[in-house]
Amino acid sequence: MRRILVTSALPYANGPIHIGHLVEYIQTDIWVRFQKLLGNRCLYFCADDTHGTAIMMSARQAGVSEEAFIAETQAAHERDFADFGIDFDNYGSTHSAENRVLCAEFWKLIRKAGLVKSKDVEQLYDPEAKTFLADRFVRGTCPKCKSPDQPGDNCSKCGHHYSPIELIEPRSTLSGAKPEIRTEPHLFIELEQLHGFLAEWVESGDHLQNEITNYLKGHFLGEPLRDWDISRPAPYFGFEIPDSPGDYWYVWFDAPIGYMASTRQWCDRTGEKFDDWWRAPECEIHHFIGKDITYFHTLFWPGMLKTAGYTLPTKVRIHGFLTVDGEKMSKSKGTFVAARTYLDHLDPSYLRYFYASKLSSRVEDLDLAVDEFVAKVNTDLVNKVVNLASRTAKFVETIGLSKKYPDDGGLFAAAAAAGDEIRDAYEACDYSRAMRLILALADRANPFVEEHKPWELRKDPARQGDLQDVCTVALNLFRQLVIYLAPVLPKLAEQTGELLNKPIERWDESKTPMVGTQVAKFQHMLQRVEEKDVHAMIEASKDSQSAPGELASASGDTTQWSDDGAALAAEPLAPECTIDDFTKVDLRVARVIAAEDVAEARKLLKLTLSLGGDNTRTVFAGIKEAYQPQDLVGRLVICVANLAPRQMKFGLSEGMVTACGPGGKEVFLLSSDSGVVPGQRVH
Ligand SMILES: [Zn+2]
């Protein structure tokens, strides 16, 4: 029996859980349930990540204390997780007494090892929001590859890790202000002292996926490791550093220690020994994380654990991001779906199964295509798995299963033998392979039922024995599939236990058929997913994002709103004008009634606009790279209707259509909410 401690990354206490987060929690929960089903001693710990400037700003905005703010978020997180069947052994908070004690212990040992030094730091300060700016509140141009609009810590284009002060043209995402540079002493951990150890750890054993090992060697370990800035001056919501009053540990110092604090809470509750889990070489430690936090979990964290004398991670299991229909999740498209919104419309089993069917052991993004989601749930789960029970259970409701397992042509034995391969796929986190193997078994079980037609046997009183045998086979094959699916679909496993009067408790139960037991009245197990419910969920996600309350509460969360000051900075505001100046410009709603390419011009389309009645005009618009002429005909635009006509090379332009964007393909025509008619003026 293995002893295994498992964690998922701590969700930040600044916003709701969404379906992107759930990729990781569902992936981890499946692995933990699988280990428990095998009979291993496996524990799953997590906590809310509660510190940092973002929490401070959000609490300020909501007009409550930070403690009240994080308590409310945590309660919502825990409800969402529970309703998705994610079963933690303990769910804590980084703002806990246990975490404070552990942080102090780590700090003492890191100091003692001579890894801490003080250096003056130029930090960005937002003069409007009156706070130092955490990395996530600064965006600007990458100093290495010059990609614009990059986050404050590392570049999403080239992966370069930098200090926000190095960004070209930085902007505060809190206020849009240009930050000031202020100098303060900060405390640093000299990670370079651990370089040899980390290089060896990254390459030894199989702690990391190959692509991650190569990434770390190529990007970080090939040069001296940077000192890690570990303190933040007040104001900051976090733990004050005991031997450095007025300074707080940076959120990334105390967050991973939160895994241990959550373990500590569990130990205190159960009387278990903490060191049996964090200082015992035979105990495995597995961290599940997203690829965006690789650096922290594969360099800083092992360095901290090593220095403090704790067990190093057995494996850091890294996954990619969720896309929906091939695109980044988007609030305007309604694909940024909160966990709660999903639960209001759909069964959590669907998402658990769908993610399982897509997840591999590689660091790949995972796409949720709506069509595929509907088809997979209905074809795989309802038609192939649940149907085995729904078509047979009712015929043996009164007589139960046969006393002796009938001849099934070797189906049960073959599926039992496939168990080891399925187990290995789960172990490797290659769930998509596990699901394929399981569904292949379902594809062999279903023809058995179709051939033996229990619905016809039941009509012949002389063949009741055969009927019982056929149903005994079908229900055993069904139960075998459900045992294999139990880590993914705990609710279906529970329902199956009730149906056959024996709970599913061990993986090995897949090797022995059940005989002679009673069969309960069949209850509906899983509804087909209706496409209209998926669309209703997407619609509801569109609605909630435009509610003014949520706008305010989400404004500090740069993972959802990453509007920065770049566009404004690229084109500064024009000098002030009066209302009279403004009313000189007559903006009108117009309908595009014809649109054609101007072949000789690189950028121009020729548009015929109607202001209603027979009032039409011709306008040349520089939108050719962004729009196809046929897509414009019929749509409403906003035009400058009283602009003096201008003679162009290709004809007379009698106005202008309004649009935004830097140009080229990035041109976006203005339009109004629905209800307007051509000729109406913009006021
Ligand atoms: Zn870059």
C-alpha cells in the first residue's frame, strides 16, 4: 500500500471558480479517487490563496475587511467544489494560524542557511491607487522580444522572466496611470546558491514531464538563477515577517506552504503525525498545477523544501489551459462559464467525463467543443454505458441475479484482464486513453444484449431462466465498466452500488462477477445532455458578465479582465472640447445597402449608406483588411453625416463610418444596441 499526498494549486480568493479552473481540480480528484479505489492511502489537500495586493484592492473596493472578503470567497469556492464532486481531505486557507507558524519556520531555516539578503529595490508605485504594484497589476512591452501588452512577471510570447521595472512603457492596470519608480529595501532569497541541487533534481528521476525538464534547462538553468524578491513593503495583505517589521512575505512565499498548513489542520483533526506525510521518504508527494506556475513549483518550491528539510515532490504534474471551441475563454462570447452557472444548467458528471476523455499526461491545452461535448456524453455515457443497465435491470427486479455466473463467451474475463492497462493509464494521468479502453469494452458488451434480446425473452414464460442469465451478464458487464469509471463518475458508481445492493469500494471488484444478489428498482441514472441547456448556460454567462455588480468585483482580477492602458497610451486623449464642439459633429445611424471592393486601393471599400427614405450617400472606408464587402450589406453603422465631402482618387466621399482599433486587420466598426433605425442621431 502506497502513502500518497496530493495537492492542486490553490485558487486565488479573488473571484469565482470557473470551468477553466475545473480542468485541474477534476483531473486531480480523479487521480485521488483512483488511488483510493486501488486501496492506497491517498490524501488530497488544498486551500484558498488569500494574500497579496489584489485581495487588498478588491476588499477595499467592496468596502469590507480583507478577512471578510476572503471568508466569503472561500465559502463560495467550497460549495462549487463540493457540487462538482471534488473531495478534499482538507480545504484550508493561506491566511491561517497554521500557515503563519510554518512560514516562520521556513523563514528561520532559510535565514540560517545564509540564503537571505537585503537589496534596495526600485518598485513601481501607482500614484493614483496609492499602492506599490504587484507584478500582476503592471503590463507593458516585453524587454526581450518587444511583444506589447505583457504581464508584469513573464512574457506570454517568449517566456522570458523579468522584473516589472524592466517592462517598456509600463502601465498600472488598477488606474491606467504611468507608475512611479520608488526605492525600498526588499529581502531576497539567493536561489543561485541552490543551482547545483535544482539542476540535479530537475533532471533526476521522473519528477517532471520531459517537455518541462527541457523548458527549465533551456530557459532558467542554463544561466545563473535570479535572486527571488520575497518581501513587500506595507500596505500589503499578508503575514508580516517576524524579524523585519513593516515587511510582508510575498504571496508566492506563503502560498505553497499552504499545502502543508492544510495538511497540518487535517493532522490536528485526525491525530495523525505531520512528519509522516512531509518528512517521510516513503510518502509520495504529487502536485497538480497549470503550466503558468511551473517556475514556482519546479524551482522555488523544491529549493524551499530542500532548505527546510522536507520531502521533495515525487512528481509535479503540469497541465495546459482550457479553450472553448478552439478559442480562449471569453466573457463576451459567454464561454467564460462560472462553476455555479454550469451547475445551474448541467449535470457535473458530464464535465467530469468530458475532461477525462480529453486529458493526457502531456502539457497540452484542452478544447471543449460544444458539439463534441454533447455527442460524447450522449453517445458514450448514456447510449453505451447506462443503457446496459436501463435495458436489463427491470427484468430481474424481483428475481435478482442468477446464482451462477452464466457463459458470456469470455466477455467478463476479457474485460477483467483489461483492468491492468486501464489502471496504468490512470496512474500516468493519461485519462483519455483510459476512457478509450473502457469504451472499447462497452462496445463489446452492447452487442451481447442486442443479440439476446431480453425484451423478447421476457414474453416467453418458458425462458425466464435465460432472461435472468442474460440480465446477469449485462449487469455484471455494466458494473465492471462503472468500477473502471468510478474515479471519473463517483455518482454513477454510487447509483450502481444501490442498484445491485453492494457499494463499489475496490478496483479489484472488477475481477469477480456478482451472482445471486437482489436488484433494486431501476432509478434513472444519467439524463441525455440537451444542446439547448448548453446554449442556455452560455447565454447566462453572457448576462452575468454585464451585471454592474460583477464588473466592480471583478475589476481587480487580471485573469478575467486584462484591460490595460496600452491602447490609451498609444493614442493619448485629445485636448478638451466643449459640448458645443461635440454637437457640431452630427453622428447618425446608417444602413450599409451596398459594399464593393475598390480594386485599385489597398485599404478601401466603397460603401453606400442609407439614412432612411431615399437619403443615401457614398463613403470610402479604410476597412478592407478587416471586413468582406458581402458581410457588411444590411448592417447598421454609425457615420459622420455632416462631414464636408472630399474628392478622392476613386470618387467623392460624402461622410465617414466610425471605427476603432489600430488599423489593418484590427479595425472594429461601431454599432448600436438593437432597436435603432437609420437616420437616428447619436447624442
Ligand atoms: Zn517576450
